[in-house]
Amino acid sequence: MIAQIRGQFGWMNQRLATGRSFMLGDRPRLPDALTYALVWFVRGRWKKGPEFLAQFPALCAWENRVKELGHGQPSDMRSGNALEVARSHEIATPEHIDPNDPQLLVLGQNVEVLPEGDGGDPAVRGKFRFADRETIAIVRADNRVGQVCVHFPRVGYRVRLLI
């Protein structure tokens, strides 16, 4: 696998050597997060990782820039507080249909969203509210908080129409 990764890291190194700060330009995006996880793993979990990564100087400089972004400012919240936040806020997700959506979803349509694999997560049922290439959002009723809008990534999940 390291031969496969080496080729891919080479492509990334070439891209970053052009002067861009992140994979797609001046701002970090999803490809940076995905790539960083792999670089982090190689560096920290493989004894030869640091030596291996040294052959990609632009990638290593990029790794440091991503590392400097940090992890945000997490704060602790008890489950009861989280439920209160959900209960006290209105749904802000706009209604949106992706005109190129292959499922031809219709606003308000009853759907369920399921994980693609068997990870033990249950299907979530609700009314379709938003979809683009990356995200789907459904509105569902919850006894504890009322109406909530739940967002899912399109990758790794499937949407099943309900009748």
C-alpha cells in the first residue's frame, strides 16, 4: 500500500508546490481534512512515517499549515442542554432541491435516511427539505424537542422514498 500512497502523495506534493496554501487554493476544504487524516496516520502510526514523508516537502509544509488550524474551541454540554437548544430554535435550513438529483426528490416527500453499511445506526424518517451533491436534510418530529432538521452526508448514506 505504501507504493500506492507514495504516488498519491507525490501528486499532492506537486499540487502544493505550485504555491497554493491548501489543496484547492487559499482556504482549507474537505480534501485537506481527508488528506490530513492520512498524513497524520502515516506520520504517527508508522515507525518510518516521518522519513517517508520527508520526500514530500510541500506536503509537509501544508501539513504544518493544517495543524496550525487547530481543533476549534469545543465546549462541554450536557444532553439536557443540547435538547433545550434544539427545542428553543426554529429550523433555519432553507428548502432546496438539487435540479440534478438522480432521485428526483420532492419537497415534503416522506423519506428515510439509512447508513450505507451496517454500522448499527437506525434509519431516520422525515420530510425531505434540502439536498445538494453533498448533503441531504430532513425534518422530523421528536417528542422531546418538536420539529428538528437533521442533516446527513450523501456519501455513506442512502435515501429511501416512503409511501
